[in-house]
Amino acid sequence: MLELDKLTIHKVHELLRKKEITSEELTKVLLKRIEEIDGKIKAYVTLNSEEALERSSEIDQKGDFKEYLSGIPATIKDNICTKDLRTTCGSKMLENFIPPYDATAIKRLKEKDAFILGKANMDEFAMGSSTENSYFFTSKNPWNLERVPGGSSSAAAVAADVAIYSLGSDTGGSVRQSAAYCGVVGLKPTYGRVSRFGLAASAGSMDTIGPITKDVKDCAIVLNAISGIDSFDPTSSDMAVPDYLQSLKAKLQSVKIGIPKEFLGDTVNKDIKSAVLNAAKTFEDIGFICEET
């Protein structure tokens, strides 16, 4: 039996196009999964169940699944504005704040017929790297409930299969650190690649919205959808957006990977150091060049 909650975006897209599953069916599976385990993980601050089911049914009736994200619900970090859906930034001050507009990244997802499943927990105003500073609760790492999931629960939601994919924000590492802690893919795009409009500011010169996904192909799909210049964000880049899916087909042999030697000193946990060096050896075995910097 197919476990829909465990699938990637591209696999779900394939099944939707072939009419082997429906968006509503997928949404119900995810909501059931949330009901079963999110009491332990505590990934979600707000669920958007009713609207998600309504929207999924509408998309099924339309029957157009040409876009990769059509009919696939997204989980959104709770400092990214979602129209008519509570956006708290993990703070008591914004406990009942309902934005009157969507962030540009959310608007672009919706233009692809994606919709919002719920909002993910975070440290208050993104000040922290563990969710322990959230007004609501501390989220858990799904691999070990005694551990934290990193700077937001967006990655925990994806790793625990209570989300197909998520958007997070990264100022000092919240997308990348959370993804690393939870064993999923997280990307902080180049500054200006993704509009910051609708993202609650932490440090405006570093804030970036980025995807958290189950594999690299999914990451490229989401980045394709949310990238591009935005008249509402004067710091967004006007450079053309490449097709990141096509970029995955490039031959990457002879690419250099820099390994900062300061990160591998005597004070580094030996298991972490070993994991990094083993990863470097794997990259070298497939043709990459790894050098200390």
C-alpha cells in the first residue's frame, strides 16, 4: 500500500497527473498523520485543515496538474505571512494576528495551485536555533524526541512525514541547521533570489526564505516556484531565474568543495568530525575535489 505522506513532490505529482490519487486524498492522509503523531513532535502552531480540504477538492475538480506543485499542500514557517491564516512569529504579541495579505513566496506557490496545510513552530521572532524560545512550546526532533529540531519545526514536519515540503526562513542558519538536524534537504538561496516581502524581518540584510524538502529534486522544484524579482522587495534580484531542475542534470565532476579547517579542530565532537570527513570521501569517490580552506 502506498504511503502518501512519505512521498516526494515529484512522485506525488506523477500520481496526481495519472489520476492514481487525488489532492483531497493526499491532504486527508497528511491530516490523519498529524493527528496521530504531532502531539509528540509539536511541529504545527496552526493547522489550516478546513481550507486545505476545500482547496484540494477544488483543484481535483479542475483536474489540471501540469505544474509540479498543483494540489500539493505546503507547510509554512510561522514568520511568513499567509492571508487570512494566523501568523504568530512564535510570539504572544502576535498570537491572534491574521495577515491581510500573502508573502510573495506564498502568492507564487498559490499561483502554482499549491495551498497551505499549516504553520510551523519557531523561536519567537526567529531569535534562537532550537524552538525553545517559542511562546507556544518546544518542538521535538522526530528522530529523537529528547533533541531539538533546529531553528524551526519546518524541517521536523518534513522529516516526520506530516508535511510533503515546507518553506523556512534563514538568517543565521535556521533552514540549513534545521535540515541538518532532521536529516532532510534545506537550502538558503542567494540573497535577493527569493522575495522577502511578507517575511517578518529579523536582520533584513541576511533574511532569506528557502525550501525544506525530502530530496534535492524537490528543492529545485520549490526554488523554481518561489524565485524571481518582486516590485514589493527592492532587494530582490532582477537576474534571470534559471531552471534549477535542469541544473541537476549538469556534470558536477571536478567541482571543488571547500572544507574550513577551523570547523574540524580538536574541539569538534569526534562523531561529527568523522561524519564530515566520511562525506568528503564519498564526494571524492564520485569525482568531486575536496580541499581544506
